[in-house]
Amino acid sequence: MQITHLFLAFFLAGLVLGVGAMLFGVERKANAAPRHPGGEPPTIGARLTVPNVAAFATLFGAMGYLLHRYTDLSFGATIAIAALLGVAGVVGASLLVARWALPGVVAEVVDERYLLQGTPARVTRVVGSTAGAPSAYEISYEEGGRSRVLPARSLDGVTLAQGSDVVIERVEEGYAYVEAWSVVERRL
């Protein structure tokens, strides 16, 4: 195999791995132990991940091909320079992510009221109504394979029947504010 084919093979393999990482994602499994307790940002270290391998292979292949094709460098020098450029590209991209993108994600504040937004539920009991205030309900929904119960209120003041399907909009002051599934379904 010619050296040109070697560099092109690395380049194409890097592109395929990169596209695969974009399509299928790189997140850890939900049951994986957190690597950074306390929300500490990750450090830059030697990590063999699919995106890093893809970036190295793409840069190594492209730079190696260009160096081989347009310079008179020896085979060893071409390999060494292409490898250094591949490593430099991976380190540069990792530093960019660590210094620019991750701090924004770590600083993001999650609004706890909307953690259950969009969760389907069912009215299990109509508690009652008071003059001028909407009826109070009890709803049941699934979370993590377990059935949970919350007191609820209608989001738009519409009376809900026991057994009706609803969708949680937010949880505020101990009450889930819900909307009838039929109303949500019309918007979809």
C-alpha cells in the first residue's frame, strides 16, 4: 500500500468516527458513576474518546497526505509532523471546550419548577373546589419506574374529571399545575 493510501485511510476513518460520534452521541450511560463529584469541571488530560480519536485520525491523515504530496520530507519526518499536528489539534480543541464551553454549562442554573414539564399524569382524585379558586386534584405519574402522587391544580382553571389524562406544566409551591391531554394534543 502506498503511503498516500495510508494517510487517506486515516482521514476517512477519522471522518467516519466523527460523524458517528455526532449521530450517536458521546454521553455516558445514566448508571455510570459521576466522574466529578461536586460539579467540578473536568480537567484536560489524556482521554481516549471517540471524538478525540476521530479528530486525531482526521488531522493525521489530512496533514500527512498534504506533507507527503507537496513536500520532499522523508517518510519518518512526514509521519512525525502529521502526528504532532494531530495531537496539537486534539489538545487545542479540548482546551477550547474546557475553557469556553464547559464553564457555561457548569454555571447554568436549572429551574426546578420545570423538571417534570411534559410528564404525562392521570387525575386520581378530585379534592374539591373553593369559591373563586380552581379545583384541587391529586395526580399520579411515573418517574424512574415508580408511581408518584402529587397534589395538583388546573393550569387554565378548567375542571378536570377523575381518571382524565393530563400533562404536568410545572411544580410550584407543592402543587403540580396540569393541563388536560386533549388540549395539549390539539397544539401538537
